[in-house]
Amino acid sequence: MLYINQIDIKEKRIFVRVDCNVPLDNNLNITEDTRIRRILPTINYALDENAAIILASHLGRPKGKRIPELSLAPVVKRLSRLLHKEVKLAPDCVGEEVKKMVSEMKPGDIIFLENLRFHPGETANNQDFAKELASLAPIYINDAFAVCHRAHASVVGIPKYVEQCAAGFLLKDELTYFHRALEDPARPLAAVIGGSKVSGKLEALENLLNRVDKLIIGGAMANTFLKALGYEVGNSFVEEDLLDTAQKLVKKARNNGVKLYLPVDCVVAEAIEPHAETKLVPVQEVPKRWFILDIGPATTTLFGEALQNARTIVWNGPMGAFEMDAFSRGTLEMVRIIANTYALTIVGGGDTDVAIHRVGAADKFSYISTGGGAFLELLEGKTLPGVAALEECAKRMGNE
């Protein structure tokens, strides 16, 4: 795979797939712009090379329909401000009007195409749609790590129909840090995995047990493990069909010499509501019909002790229902603990990212990934479709 600084883009037209899928409030104001800021190095490099830049992204899930509230206009406005340069918003991402705008571009110009997902061809990886996008520029740059696990037209389709492909600096950073964490880590290597479902992270857990020295499991997914080990978990969310799988994972950890940590106490509530009555109990004393919604202070201490000597920490997923203040303490405390270790710390997953920003500790982490699903697929040991497409394109370029 090649990177943008390894190909000649000087005064050439380039198509850059970015991920500016940022959160908006009810007034369509951007509430958090990290994803926009993280693409600036690639854009600034292209500007230094005097390239004409066509940017493309999706926003939300319009499902192939044109939804005005999901226009990229707020993104274009913010990007213009960050670059101190005019960025023009195209009325669409394909069509005659777009082609006309592109044909009139001069070196140093930037056009941002309208939401790719306004067209059903994007998510369906329609080849005619991919060809039409590819016709806009001879060079394709992927700097959208967060969608690299999607086999979409702008991710895996375009590379087949352009002269040259490369990865941007954000994608390079994501893959480099991940390689340092899992392929060549400083040890002990610890993984902290949370979130709600074991099923969504089963392959990741299987893969991690072959690589890590310590595995910490929190969040609702820990309930399935606790029940598999014979604990009463009340009305807590449990994946009953995965109890045997959880037992096998515990056994695999033991056989592989991996230290596995589960909660020893928890915050329980009568209902999954912000103002429900809560109790702090050991995991042996969860009342029937109550819900486990956060890890308790003893668990936080245990997890903190386990992480003290770690040299590399990978974290994906919160420790409880942290979107409600009553059940956020465990996750926020884990942010502080991991932020204050001396390890290389790599975080992936939208919820985890939100928690870190809530604490104001983003600068204390070595790397915060921009992708949740893509990060998870890397944890599973998979090659991302977007990365595979760039590798195929590089191979083709080498043969021509």
C-alpha cells in the first residue's frame, strides 16, 4: 500500500475519501469536530503540492434519499474556517453540474461533494456509481479509516477505476499505531473490552486471547461471563446463547496464560432509568429483578492495579450505561486510570471516545482512533476492505 507522500500529486486533481460524519445538534451545529481536524494534515499536504482537491464523505444514514438535514454544508463551513480557505460545496456527488464544477477547478481549489449516501449506489457498492465518482479524478486517496470496514462504492469501488491510489496520513496513523499495539507491542499488553454484547466482539475476544497478557472485561458484556460462571445477574442483559462460549473463552484464557479480569462489584438499579433507585453490591449479591448498570469502586481499583505495569493498553467500549450520569462513574474512572499509566494507550470506539472527551483527558492518550467498527475489525485480526482495495490498486500500479 502506498501513502500520499509516495506518489506524485503535484498540480494534479485528486479524489480524497474522508470521514466527516460528525455529530450535529438540533440546529445543525457541529458539536464535536475531531474527525474534521484529523484530516487536515492530508489536505494541507495536498495544498502544499498545489493539487486540486475533491473531498467526499457521508453524514448520518439517509438511506439513499436526499435529506436536507444531512447535508454536508455545516462540515464545509467548519473546514473552510479551519483551513482559512474557501471550500465549495457541490450540489451533489455525481451528475453534470458536478462534472462542470470539477472541470473548472484550478490547482489549490477544494470542492466538497454532497453526502455520498444520498445515493443508494454508495452503500450498495454499485459499480456504475463508483465509475462515475472515479471519473472525477485520476488519483484516489483514502483517508477515511472509520469506513474502511465498509465495502462501499467510495471505499472499495473507486480504486478499481483510477490510475493511482494511496492512503492519507490519518489512515497511516491508524494502521501504524494499531500495528504497534497488537503486532509488535511493548509488554505486558493489556486489552480493556466493554460495551453491551459479547456477540459483537466475539471474534475480537478470540483473537485477543492469542495476543494479550491481560484481558479486562466490563460493561454489559461482562454479565454474560458472570452468569456463565454461576453468578446471579438479576434482570441484567445477558446473551443466553453465548453462556457456553463465555465459559470456553475463560478456559482459553487460562490455557493461554492470559490473566482475565471480571467485575467484582457493581452498581445495580431497579430500572434502566437515570433516577431509578441504585445500590452498590458485590457480584455475589445482585438482587433478583435488578439490573447491573456499572462497575463498582472495588472493580475500578482491581482493574487499575491490573493496568499499573502494562506497557501497552488497547481499550474498546465503556464499562457501563455511562450515557446516564448515575452509571457513568466506572467508565469515567477508567479514563483517568488509563490516562495516568505510563503505557502506550490506544482507544477505539465512539462511546469510549466520548467518555475521554467528557473527562478532558484526550491529550493524555497516545492515540484515539476515529473508527469504532473498523477498529473492532482490526481487533478481530481481519484485513479491512478499504485497505485491501488500496493494496490491490498498488499492486496493479506496480505491474503497469
